Amino acid sequence: MEASLDLENQQMMEGSSQTLQIDRRSARFPCCIVWTPLPVISWLVPFIGHIGICREDGVILDFAGPNFVCVDNFAFGPVTRYLQISKAKQCHINSQQSAYDADDQCGQDEIGRDACTWDDALRKSTQEFQHKSYNLFTCNCHSFVANNLNRLGFQSGGWNVVNLAAFIFLNGRWVSKASMVGTFLPFVVVFGLGIMFGGWTFLTFLAFFTFVLVGWFLLGTYCFKNLIQL
């Protein structure tokens, strides 16, 4: 059973050893963090959404359910924002090492960090999260991507769900103008209708909802560090 699972994981994670160019039409975003809005939640708080990370061949991986990492089937719709990462300049990985060592182990560099290829790191995180239960508040798609970035040593690590969400929101590039409109239009419509029919009651609810949601992740990340898994 374990041998079959390992073979399946290896086949799932196999990709090109060379970074390809971004192809928006075919949804290929090599070595990128990708983002898309969530139904309902993003309509109220547009900077919160669903996130994934891509292999070197551009295939998207995202933690979308209990013990389940989606491969090339981005949950909740097409990519609307992306941010490509420079492996050579921003990650502590070994670009010369074989992506799939016979013993299935990454080596370590002189200071003890994982020294493996990009796809190697993603494969190991995928194997780990295939044995985790999904929970929006404690172990979600941001946890999965943060785990990958820490394993890659991206910008020296230290990634969590909060700084990752801020990072992609502030630095992510829109796939197209239509994707930008499609992200913010539901929020504008809901906000407008809420003001029209609910007035201050709606504004109070929206402020409370945003405060509770953001406050939970801030407290869970920086005050109760074992609460939100990575």
C-alpha cells in the first residue's frame, strides 16, 4: 500500500527539470504562487482568497480538502493573481540535484537547511499534507503554501498564513484586467447592496466579520503558535 502511494506521489509530482515560461491561457505558472477569490468570503473581504503553488512545469498544487492536494485542478476557479519566484536568487535549493533521489530524501547544506530541488520540496510538502485534515481556521491552503516556502528557504523562511496572505496581496500580478474586475466586482455589488438595504447595520456586520476573521489568524499565528498548522 505504501509502495503504491509513493509511486503515485512520484508520478503526480513529476515535471520538467527546467523552468518554463508562464502561459496564462493554459494555466501554467512555473515556480509561482497563485491566488483566486473564494465564494462568499472574498465577496466580503476581497484580500482573502484561495492560494496554491506551482511546480517547475507550471502545474498548480493546492491543499483543497482533508488529506487531499489538488494537482492541475485549481479549486474555486481559474488563477486571477500570481507571483513568480526566482529559484536562484530567493530560495536555498540545489538546482543540480536530481529531483527524485533513490532514497527519497533531500540533502542538507552547510547550515542544515534542506538542499533539494524545487519539485523535490513541493513533493515532500504534498506527501505531508496528504495526511492532514483540512480546516479553514487551523490548516488551510495558506498553511500548505507556507510549508512549501519554508521548505524551499524562500527569503530565508519564516512564512506563515498571515505574512503569506499579505505578500501575495501586495505583490501579486493580475492575470488580466478581466480577472481583476472579476475579483472586485462581487465585493462592489455586495457592498453597494448592503449599504442600500442595510446601512449601518451592514457596515457593522462587515467590520465585525473582518475583525474576527483577521483577528483569528493574527492571534493563531503570533500568540498561539501551535494553533495554526504549517
